Amino acid sequence: MNVTIVDYNSGNISSVINSFKEVAKDKVNIEVTADLATIKISDKVVLPGQGSFKSCIDGLKNISGLIDTLNEFALENKKPILGICVGLQMFADIGYEETETKGLGWISGKVSKIDNQGGKFKLPHIGWNEINIMKDSKIFKGIENKSHMYFVHSYEFVPKDTSVISATTDYSSNVVCAAEKENIFGTQFHPEKSDKIGLKIINNFISI
């Protein structure tokens, strides 16, 4: 099996790479590349995201044919894809960080700044927070509800269809922290920074 972590210059993704390689060991081949041919023949794809919504979308656009290849992978071939942090946010129709920016449009919705209630809640939201698992999800197999995950973000994904929400976290409001639509999975938290439970989520995705 081949799992490709898409490297499109979104920031330091070494912890993502290391965690996937730790889980995969010798059983699964982990590729780190933006090569279109490699992505096309992969069994699964991971879309990490560090930085702003706009900078990550720009990073995808800067590699000729990458967005078309990802669309084909996820929407036409229906292969499993996991977005992490801004990787999840980019599934939305539109994001409002820095400036209004069109997203991939895979899961209808928007990405807007968390309402910090006049400074009551610090932004960015950094650290460990409890998640509320909302539905039976393949990536949460064997994960207890109310587990703690590691977050770093100021913006939240607000989907139009609430049925895609697989987990929330309570920070100012019920912030969506995981979404799932058919073969498309995403986490706002960082599984690669969430200790053993995070590694279990990575293993669950690899095992789909």
C-alpha cells in the first residue's frame, strides 16, 4: 500500500511525516511528494496544512495540475484522503483568513475566525482540548469519547450540512474538529501531535 503525504510547501510537516512513518513501519510505503503521477497511483493521500488558508491554497495552485489531480483522486476515484488542520479547512467552499479565498469545495461550507467573545477566549486556540465524537467514524475506531487532542488554530470550518461533522470541541462554541464525507476525512486537531491517541487515528486512516 502507498500513502502519499502531499508536500506543497505549506510549512514544516516533519512531525506529520515522522508520525505516519512510525505507524506505518514496514507495512505501508509512505511517500512525501507533490509529484502528480505518484499521487494518482497512491492508495491514500494526506493533505497537511500549516499557515493561513490563503497561503495553503496558493501553495496548491503554485504546483501545476495539483488541484486537478487531487480532485480526480478524491471526487472521481473516491480514494481516502485525510486533511489535517488547514488541510481540513481547504475542503470548504471559501475561507476568510487574510482575504476571501476560494477553497476546494469538497465539503460545502466556510472557514471563518473563531468568535473569541471579545477576548474571553485566546486566539490562536493552542493546546490540548477534549473532543466530542458525534458519529461512528472509521478514523475514531477504538477512540474513547472525550479524548484530548492537540490544537493550533484561529479559524474554524463551518459546514453547511451538519451531518458531515464527526467531532466537535468546546472552545467559545462547538467548534468542528473533525469532518467526514464518504472517502474524505479531516481533522482540525493535529493527530501527529496528539500522543498515542493521535497515532491511533493515523493508524485508523491507514487501515481504511
